[in-house]
Amino acid sequence: MCDLPEKSLPAVTFSRRHLLKAAAFTAITPFSLSSAFAAETSPAPNAIPPGLALSRLLVGNARYAANNPNDRDFTVGRAERAQSQFPIAAVLSCADSRVAPELLFDQNPGDLFVMRVAGNVMSPDLLASLEYGVKFLGTPLVMVLGHSNCGAVSAAINVLKDNAKLPGHLPDLIASIKPAVAVAKKTHPDDLLESSIAENVRLQVAQLKKSSPIVDRYYADRKIDIVGAVYDLKTGRIALV
């Protein structure tokens, strides 16, 4: 065994001031910890039902179509947005320059998580973006947004009807739209363009509902909803399909 040197331990004394500080710390600590815990577990601003998110978009579109958008100071909340984002909806939109989701839904910066591509068609990269929005940003709603007089859908019609040849990578893009045109040709041949636009939206929505391993699970568990809509360029109005 080791022999420790015989040395008396220093006396520990508590002054009245120390005791009062300790008592005060004991009194406030449970409150402080509970407050911190509550702050960490408080729901995110976009932790809302999918139906409420959709309602906010439709009401905002009504304001936009009536040329009565909300007045905004875009400097408000800018510092907070630099730290985090809480979008209420992820929107897969066409890349058409006349379609601007934040404007036509009259939403604030940070409210929409937008992906844009000609023809609003799904691809692995876009699916990855949607997965990020759903899983890590807590987005409760996913919308596929087509629009009237879509050039990508019109090109798909020309390929099917007239065997038109497209340059570059356009054939790969159009291949994703052709199945919707084929359905529309059987069901609504008299208004092929507009019916194909709607069918293309429905096709992308159906694919998203089955897209594993994230989106399909969140949809099955009713953590998100997935809807489709078409934007009318002439009226500015959105119609669900």
C-alpha cells in the first residue's frame, strides 16, 4: 500500500452569501432547465397540417389573382431567415418564366421550397431535393404545379403526333411527359394540350406518392400530403387537379 503523507484537509466553510447564492440557484435552475427544454422542443413554424398549408396557398393565390397581395417589408425576418428555413410547401413547378410560385401564391420569403424544371417532371435529383424538404425541413405539403399553354407538354404532343425531332437533351425530358399525352389522347382528344397538362401533373403526383424511401413513407404515414394543380396564365388562378 502507498502511504499518503499525513496532511490535514483544508477546512471548508460556507458564508451566508454562499448559502444565499446556492439557494437562489436551486430555486431558478428547474425553471431555467424547463424553459430551455421547452425552447428546444417547441414546434417549428411550419409544423402545421397539410390541409392548412394548402389553404394558405389557395387563399394567397386568390389575393394574387385579384391583384390584392399582402403588403410586405422584405427586410423583416431577414436575419432569422439567414439562420433557418421553415417552408410550408415544396413546389415542383415548371421552369416557365411566367410561373413564379412565390408571387402567384402571395407567400413570404422562406415559405416555399421550390424546384423548377421544364414540364414539372420528376427526376432523381429533384426527388432528392423533395426528400430534403420533407425529411429535414419539415415541409408538410408537396405540390406539383403545371400551367396552361406549357411548351414542354406541347413539344411532347408534337413528338407523338408528328414524330417531331428535338435537339440536345430535350428528348429525355419529353420522354417523361409522353405517357400523360397518351392518356389524354384517349380521354380528351378534343382539347389535347390542356388535358395533357393536367394528366402530366396527375402522373407526377402518382409517381411521387410511390417514391421510396422517404416521400412514400411520409405520405403513407399522413405526415405530408401530395397534390397537383394547374396555373392559368391568363387569369392568374390555380385549379387543383
